[in-house]
Amino acid sequence: MIINLLLNVIVLFLGAIFSWLPQVTLLPNVAGADIDTALMTGVGQLNTFMNAFWPIYIMFQGFIFLMGYYAVKVVVRFFIGHRTPGH
Amino acid sequence: MKLTNLVKLIVLIFFIFGANTVYGATIYEQPDGGTFHSTGGAMYFCPTANGTINHLRFYPTSSYQDNYFAAVIQGPGMMGNTFDGALYKSLVSWETGDYVDLYNDNATSTVSDYTMCSTSSNFISVDVRYDNLPIDTIDDFGNFGNQALTMEDNNNQVTYSGEGARYEQHLFVDGESAPPNIGDTRIISFSPEEGDVVTGPTVDFDVLAYINADDVGSYSGIKITLENIDQNVLLLGFLSPSSVVLLNDDITTAGSYTFSTSTTLGDGNYRIEACLRRSYLGGWIVNPFSNVVDNEFDCKSHQFIVGEPTFIGNISQRAFSETNEFFTGLSATSSAVLASSCNPINANFDVRTCSAYLFIPDSYSMRLVMEDARNGILTRVPWGYLTRTYTILTASTTASLPTFTSSIQMDSGWTDTPDIETLTFDMNDMIAGGGTLVDSLESTDGHTFRDIFQPIIQIIIGMMVIFTIYSDISSSHNHQQEKTSKQNT
């Protein structure tokens, strides 16, 4: 109850700070191309392929994990700059 | 205490507890009781208690293919009533050990007085028939070949000899006397059960809930979430989605609610949670810290293992069980009951439970916080584009692969009607066939290609990912040293 209340307050506080920023629901169109739909279709077809060949699914899991690492690094670099490992 | 302070205290309590009221439910199951006898094509059954029959279970003595089943229940107080809704079951493959359930969706088969069973003419008749043709309407029932079935009670006592399926019946009644009432809206059961060890990769999920007619409209639905515990530990959510919503359905009709599905799961530790959802009128006003107006309650969790468990998964499952010991050990798990454990003048006062209630956030609350953080923070520009990309990349939806068509001219082309052959390549068929072929390979001791090579490939890919990250960090460290040495020189 108490910890949940604190977490709620933190989320409420951060949400209020960033509330003025627009919310992203879809990826933008680039030069008339619907990137969001294209990416969804591409990933859907990849899922179809991975359902048939499970080794591809494991490789894709590894790829997503690696992309997560780079995304975390970008965020860390945003906060601590050149002291970021891998910078 | 000043009146203003009292009002503040009441408002504070209302803020904290107001939106979290949980309604408990009690169910008494009377398993198969009563007496049986049979004449002709139907079995006659006399239960030992008043109630409403809402669930019949059937299972075969041998495998069946492409059969369709129906049942008619008749007896005192319910003549002509039938099991509606889930009356028709299409079974492509019904193997020994599997069972099929028929549910009384409209709760109409009510028997008010079983004392009439004292005369054989007033026994409840259960007439179950099957055919190899689809049953589209109740009228088709009359066209059935009246094929005899072997029916047995729960103790496997043969009560009617014939051919066909075995029969097992369950009678659910509430604890109240007449008039019969089958109780509150609740989740009655779901599987896999707690502690089950399931043989993968295909895992079946079944849920049985009951929706009271008075609650239709006020309850928004039922939700079932499957969580891969192994991936939820050590923040490995990036590896793949750790939670999958198997069902999130709205409740629109009263009666028994059933849901069955199956999915392919790899070896490891899992947790499944079934919750009822309720729409709160003005929920945001009652609890301004949460903008979620759908409150989940009557949540029940089962932890199970597919194939071989993992070290981390076992630790996580044990920790979850110990944490929930505080809550599941109580007679009810509502917030109101838990809060009463902190009241020193209440009979439920218990320091241990109170401490757990105050300091250990339950999974539902944590999930709400995460959803709020995601909706309120992570979806904002510019990092919202990253969140959206991650959402798309981790989606489980599939799309058909494109089909290629190629036209080849078979002759010289100088004729008026050139001979053109058109070849179409359907990649869906090609890939599905190839995948089936690979999965069908077996070693001499019965292990499949996947059993043997999946752990090896997982280790190789995992090592490659770890090596890549290690190289990235260590090379940057050397780079920093180079820069530092250059500055020093």
C-alpha cells in the first residue's frame, strides 16, 4: 500500500512534467510512406516465418535484446554524457 | 478530534481504500453424489442436494474423430430444459484422457426438490448422443441416431452399458437453501493448476467462470494473463514480451463462461493469472492516483512448469508463493479484509499480514503503475517513437507472406497465341511445410530436432549477445584510456 502509493506519486509527478509533450500512437509517415503499417506488416511476416522456423525466433530475441542494450545506452548517455560506457 | 480533521481522515481513507473494494465469493461444490439408474437410451440421475446443474463433463473410453455431441437434461421442475449455449461441441480429435464440458449458460436447468427422486419416474434424465454430422440447431437433436453411450459416474461405476463415451457429472450448488441460486460472479477454476508440470511445447489453457445475471452490465469482462517468469527476472523483458494476454473479453451474457485455448511454450517456469474486470463509475474521481477505471478483482494465480524448470524460475516461483502466503492464507483476500488486519481492535488483527499489506505491493498494483508510467511517460515525444517501435517489434501478431507469380514464355514468341506458363510461389505453404518437416525429424531415442538443438542455439546466440555487449563496453574503456594518455602527453 505505502510503496504503491509512493510509486503512484512518482509516476504522477513525472507524468505531469512531460504532459505537455505530444503522445506517440503511431510512427510518422516519411516521404509519404506509412512507416508504422510497413513495420507492423514486416514484423507480422517475420513472426509467420519465425513460427515455422524457431531458430530464427531465438536469433530475433537476441537482436531485440541487443537493441535494448543500445537503447539503454542512448538514454544513459543523455544523462551522463561522455562518462557513459561505450561512448 | 476536530470535525475538520475527522472529515479529512474519512476523505483520506476513502481515497486510499475507496476504489479497491473487492467482493468475495463462496462456492460449494458438491461433487458427484446421488444415485444412478438407467433404462433404454438415457441415464437417470438423482442428486443429493438442491441446486442448479450447470456443468456436465464427458470423456471417452477410446479416441474419437470428428464427432459432435449434444445433451438434453430433463427432470422435475425443468422439463424440456436444455443445456443452451455450449450445447454443441465439435471435436476434431477426442483422445482418451481428454474431457469435454457442457455448460448450462442460461442457468435454466434448476431442480427445486430432489425428494421427488423417491419415485423412479421423477429421476432426472441425462440423454447424451453423438453423431458424425455437425449439429447446428437444437432441432438437429431429434435427427440424431439414438446411439447408446456408456455412462459412468465419478467413481467409474458403469451405470449404463452400451457403446460410445464415458460420462462424468458435476453438480455445482451454492450454500443457500431454495430458491436455488448458483451464486456470485466468480472465476470457478482454470488450468494449468498450481504446481502442475506440463509436457510442452503445446500447453492447453481452460477457464470456467460464472456470471450472475445481476452483474451483466456492471462487470466489464474477464482477463487472463500468461507470464513467463524466467524472462521477468533480472529485467530481461527486452529479450521478449514476458506477459501475454490470452483473453480480454467483455461480459455480455449471464451464466457459465468458458474459454479454452492452447499455445506453444518453451521449457521454463510460468504463471497464469485470471481476473474479473469491473468498470468503476467515476473511478478516477474516487482514486485520482490512478486513471484506470477498469478495476481487476477476484484475481487468482497458478504457477506451473513446462518441461524442465529453470534455476531462476524456481527461485522466482518460490518467492512469489511466500509473498502470497500472507494473502492466500486468509479466508478472503479483499482489500477491506487485509486492511482490517491493521486494526488492533479487529478480530483479524495480525502484524505480519498488516506489514505485508502495507509494504509489499501486489502484482496488480505494480502492473497498474507500470501501465500508467507507460501511458503517461514512455509514450511521449521523442522517446515515444522508441516505445512504439519496441511495441511493434515485440508484437505476436502474424501476417501472410507475399505470394510471387512468374510468367514464362515457353515458345519462340512469334505466334499469335504465345504459350505462357504462369508459376505461383506461395511462401506460406513453402515455409510451413519446411518448418513441419524440420520439426518432424526425430533421433533414435525419440527426441525431436528441436529438443536437441534448441538449447545449443540458445546458448550460442546468448553468448554472441553477451560478447557483443562486453566488446562494446571494454573497447570504449580502452578508447577512454587512449584519450586520457593523449591528453597527458
